[in-house]
Amino acid sequence: MTAMTTTTTDVERAVRGILDPEIPVITIDDLGIVRDVELVGDDLVRVTITPTYSGCPAMEAIAQQIRLVAERHGRRAEVVTRLSPPWTTDWMSEEGREALRRFGIAPPTGTRPAGPVTVSLSVRRVTCPHCGSEDTEELARFGSTACKALRRCRACREPFEEFKAI
Amino acid sequence: MSTTGTTGTTARHTAYLLGLGDDALVYAQRLGEWLTRAPQIEEDMALGNIGLDLLGQARALLTRAGEVEGRGRDEDDLAYLRDERDFRNVHLVERPRGDFGQEMARLLWFSSYQHELYAGLLGSGDEVLAGVAGKAIKEVTYHRDHATQWVLRLGDGTEESHRRMQAGLEAVQPYVAELFDDDPVSVWAAETGLGVLPSTLREPATGYVHAVLEQATLTVPEEPRWRSRGGREGIHSEAMGYLLAEMQHLHRSHPGATW
């Protein structure tokens, strides 16, 4: 494959625009996991990412995708993992939240309190991404991926996933 | 500064990380056994996800242990190619899978312990370890919430669920004290600012668990006549060999195999 371009903006835009493999409506940039994209010399791009969850298998797929995108721009990719400070859903962009909502996933609501949490099922208010009702309940704290919980709307009766605040 | 032998700085630093990583790795393996065995599909997913979080923590901790050791061993070498006596996990995590009540009792204790542990490790002199702790504590908070809600629901539920939840607590009780034992490596790690002294975690972790039990109308089990010891020194139970056989078999049969 021929190198199409090597300007910072193009490579960086392409890397930041990679879609999350599990939720393919949100870019890794909007997800807030890209810490840095740095061009090194003529043939390397160093991408620093902060993983969402320690064991999230999507991280491997994302690293692979970064290498593929870099190759298309005539560069090798070095993917650096930075754990600290830890990723938080606060880093998710407004665009990202809106994309999740349109996709039918309730975006994270606020950051969870640092102190002890009251012991009861589902005390948070989560808005149904389908009908907008706040009358929703938690079905399962752990959904189809580590980052999501499963809820249902009592107004429109539709089940939906919620991106957990972390 | 000594870098070799079992009492050198490097060896003790490595051993400390292995203890933390092995607890997470072995419990991840046990939780994985619940897939298709939990009482409902949501629990298959929940326990699978919790195991996945722990596996992620184990990978980071074992990778760090390999770096500190400096003998070129990576996370896979440490997970798959060590023998039973080289594993430093506590007995609680290697216990065979019991019923769901027993698992929730184990998860409540382990996540309460881990929560206090990682809170203490946020200030570790090992920056990588502090970073892992910062990430992990958020995950463990969810694990602890999950166990808490089930213990409440089962304890303060039907006569049958109460009885079985209480039995689960009794079954894991002999393995709880070991979590808070001050083994020589942890004492050294606490003194050097790398780690935390396990005995200092007993009060906050126990306080949390006992508050949950009270609210769940359950009874704190009596001090058991026998209690586990020695996991941190590589002394394990019969169950551990079978667990390792399953976990390590593929890698040992096909060294270097990749997807």
C-alpha cells in the first residue's frame, strides 16, 4: 500500500476517528481513551491510550486497528498503554454521549460518588434512550460488556443498555 | 542493594506483585467456571465480567512482576509456566466453586478486602502498581456492590435463601483470616512504601462485611476451629492442582501457540 500522506493532522485524525469495536458508533477519541498521538521520525506514530476496563478485550482490537490505520498512512504504530490517571466516563465527549443515545445506549450519568454507596437496587435516574422517560429500572448491573449495565423502561417497556459511570 | 536470592529487594518486590496478581488470576479462573452455571443469564454475564476485570488486573500485575524480576518472563510465562508451589495466592480464591450463596460470600469478602487494598496502594512507591490500583479500585467498587446486593437479597429473602446464604458464609469463613495475615514479603513491602500491611485492612474490610450481614439479617459466623494459612508461601490445597491443570494445559501442550 502506498503512503498517501504523512501530515500530522491526517494520521492523527484517522487514528482518533477509529470506531470502538464493541460500540461502532463512537470513536475512540469521543470515548476519551486517546491520550496522545505523536509522530516520531518519518515512519512511526506513537499512540498513547488509557484502557476503559483492565480486562476489556476491545483494547486488543483497538490496538490492532491503530496499527492498520497507521500502515495505511505509511507508518508503523507503537501503542503505549497509560494507566494513570485512570480512565473515567467524564472523559467521554458530548458528541460521544449523543452518539450513544442515538444508538440506543443510555450515556453515563455523572460520576459515581467516591464514598460508600447506599445499598439498594438502582437508585440513579437514568433516562430511556428510546422514549426519554426517567421511569427506568436496572435489570442487571453487568451487561453484554464490562462497561454496560442492562435496564428497562417502565414507560415504553423497551429494554436498553446503559454505559456505566466509572 | 541485593538483587538475587529470596530476600533481596528485587525478589521481594517481585514476590509482592505475584501475590496480588495470583489472587486476581486464580479468582478470575474460578469465576469463569460460572459461565453457563449461574442461576440466571444475567449472573453468567456479571460473574464473567467480574472475572474479566480481575484477569485484566492480573495481567498488569504479572507483567509488572516480570519487569521487576528482570529475567525476561512475561505475563504468560508467569501465569502458565509456574508450578503450584510458586503461586502466592491465598486459599480463599482457589476454593472449588460452591453454590451461588457461597460464591457471593466469597465475592463479598474478597472484593471488600481488595477495595481496601487498592485504596492503600494508590500511594505505592511503585508507580505502575499505583496506576493499576487507581484503575482497579473503580472496578472492585462495582464487584463489591454486586456481592452486597445479592447477600442482602438472599439473606433477607426467603427461609431457604437465608439458610443457604448463611451456610455460604460459614463455608468461606475459615479462609477469610488469611487475607489479613502479615507475611514477611508484605511486611517488607509496607515498610518500603511499596505495599500495604494486610492486617491494617482487616478492620475496614470486616466492618463493611459485617454491616452488610447485619442489614441482611445474617449472623456473623463464629471463629472457625481451623483456618487456612500459607498460600503466600506457596502452600496450597488439593483444589489448586486441578485448577492449574485446567488453566495451564493448553499453553503447556502447545508452547507458543497463538490465535
